[in-house]
Amino acid sequence: MPELRQDPVTGRWVIISTERAKRPSDFARREGRESHRRIPKRRDNCPFCPGNEKETPPEVFALRLPGTAADTPGWQVRVVPNRFPALVPDGGGGEEAAGLYRRQEGMGLHEVIIEGPDHDVELRGYEPDHAVRVLKTWRQRYLQHAQDERLAYVQIFKNYGTEAGASLQHPHSQLIATPVIPPDVQEEIRKAEQYMEREESCLYCDMVETELRQGARVVAFNKLFLAFCPFASRFPFETWIFPRQHQPSFGDLKDEQIEDLVSLLQDVLDRLARALADPPFNLVLRTAPLHQEAPAYHWHLQLLPRLTTVAGFEWGTNIYINPTPPEHAARSLNDVNKEEQNDGLA
């Protein structure tokens, strides 16, 4: 029997359509596991590969080997402005109204975080110390832009695979900083504040405790972070990663937390790749606004595999149809390790 489930964070309803239930193998890519990622370590025509630094705008930040100069090889993580930005840093973001309609200058920032020099090594395959560099770069850019009073929100995200919106294959993530707060984030903050006023506790912390206690949707956890498939998952194998310590803003992330975050994130990405033959996905950061107090909020990462198509019903109602119950998805991601262990004993 299908179920309607409501997300306590947004109030959004989803349909868990067990009549359309799919096994992980039903989502596997036809071309076979990882065949689409067999790419040379360096491409002469890839603007993100070492030696091609002049093909991008000048870097605004980089982690480099000692003695290497900006915009030359020798970098470990490199940040450059997007050549085709959604928003531009010029202007003050002035707003004007004309009757019903409001508009303002398209002021903001759009950066590309080139995660490493190897063309074919992705986030889940990085050495842990390098993955830590990437996450520290995310935080550094977040904190850098948090100082700009014109900006209201910083969105960090990663598109993996063409179906998820990636236009270049070299491993990278992006940052877009906007002068407005996304309405979805505002609504999440409003609901979190209502919950805190009513229950005198954090909605997100209570959710983390509930998922750990029930266990049915838990994918993995360690001392500082929890990964689980949310109760009202919009998409098959949707997975959220939360700090177990209450923190409203991604900028609150401490050095001592990053290693645990990297460990859990790489584990979840690896499970997803093995269970679903390396699917396309979007990885997005949800965090408090820059210059607005939001003590009831709780930053987290959302991993959104692109396994189904959003169609007319979803667009018309904003009610998503998910053919895979999150309990089944979590079980499949947990079973990946068990199957591999059994294979090793055969």
C-alpha cells in the first residue's frame, strides 16, 4: 500500500509508492559500473587539469605545494571564478519595485572549487588527507564570503554526472553566494523556530536522536556525524548527513570535526556507487543565512541521487513520488558491505 509521508523539516508531503518499488539493480546504469568514469588522468583540453591554468580566470584561493606560483601547476585544491557566472560581484544589489513586481541587480558570486589535479579521481576516492583539504576549502570560501554584508546566503554544491548538471568531468564543486535567502531555507527556519518554541528543543537534534534510536533508516554514523535516508525522502536513496552536535551554520564547523565528516561522506558515497553502479547525484549544503540569527537551524548535507525523473505531477503539486521506501534504501546501502564481505569469503 502506498503511503503519504510529511517531512517535519519543510511540511512537504511525499508519496512513497511501494506499488512502483524498485530494487537497487533496477537503477543501475546500462553501460556498467563506472564505465562512464574511465577518463585519462589529464586531458590537454580540460581547463581544470594542471598545465591549463590559463584556461580559467585567475585563481582566488588555492592550497599549493611550497614554492609554486599562482595560476601554475603545483596546486592541490584550486578556486576560480566561474567563467559563465550565474551572478556577478559588481553592483550593490539595489532593489526596485514596479507594481506587483520586484527586481534587483544580479549581484553575487559564483566560484568553481577544483577539488584536485587528477582528472579521474573523485571525492569518494581521495586520500583522506586530501578530502580534508577539499572540505576545509569549502569552509574557507564560506567564511570568506560571510564577511560581505551584501550577501545573504552561500550555497555550496557538487554536480556529479551529466544527468546531475555537470558540464565538465574533472572533479569539482561550486559555490554561489546570493543577496537573497532561498525561500525553502526561510521556511525551514520558520518551522524549526516554531518547533523549538513548542517543544523547547531542536527539531533537527530530535530527528538525529530519533533516527539513531529507530535505526531503520540509518546508513552510517560515527562519533560526530550521522547519515540516514530521511523519513519523507523525495528521491530513491536520498541521504542526509548531520553533525550530531548542534550547529546552525556550516561556518561553525570545527577542524576536529572535519576528519569525521570526511570519513562518513566518503563511506556513503562509496556505498552509493557500489549499490547503484556509480549513479549521478547532486550534493548540496543546507545552512543558516549569513547575517540572520537562526539558532534553531542545523546545517547538513543532502545527497540526492538522480535516479528518477521529476514529471508533471511533481511540478504541479510539489508532492514527490518516490518508488523506494527510505527503509529499503538504507538497508540496501548497509547490505553493500555485507555482500562484499561474503564475496571475500566465497
